[in-house]
Amino acid sequence: MSFTIKPPKRHKYNAKATVYRGWRFDSKAEAKFAMLLDQRKSNGDIILWLRQTAFDLGEDTRYRVDFVVVERDGETYAVDVKGMETGPFKKIKKLWKKYGELPLRIVKKGRLVETIE
């Protein structure tokens, strides 16, 4: 009897899944951002952060953001960590402007590049 072991699938945008604190993140950038959030929580800058939170954007679209963050002053916002912006995400941005319940901060290469209110 013979069998073949398939190598792990490559992500279509070359993102490498990374494990941090036992959680699997879709990319190194997401895991790194989670580490930053943990540091900010330890410093008392934020109260809490959640990962993979889903929001309904209209009747037929459900979108899962990478993080929801609650600052010490009560400010709450969603965060999406992006390597590259895809066509489908451009549609999500339009829907978020219309239906989003929180501001959406888009982070690329560790920096805030856009906030959608």
C-alpha cells in the first residue's frame, strides 16, 4: 500500500499562517498585531481586544474583522490587517461605510493607512 502526503497549501497571497498564544492567525502580520495588542493591554492602554468578530453588512453580507479593540477611554473600533487590498475587500469597504457599527481601521505593514467611519 502506498500513499502520498500532500504539502501544505500555499496561501494565494503568500501569507504564512502563524501561531501565537495557541491561536492560528492567517498571516505573520496579524500575529504581530496581536502581540502589539497584548503589549498595549499589559501597559493599560487598552481594556480588551477580540479576534475574528463578525459583523452583518446589509442583508446578505457577513464580514469577519481581524480584531475589535476597546481603548481605556472607551473608544471602540474594528481593525483589519492587510497585506494587499483585493477587489472583494473594496466592496466590503463600501458596505462598511453604509452598515458598519464601529470605525474600521485598516493596517498595512504595521501602520494605520485608513479609517472608515
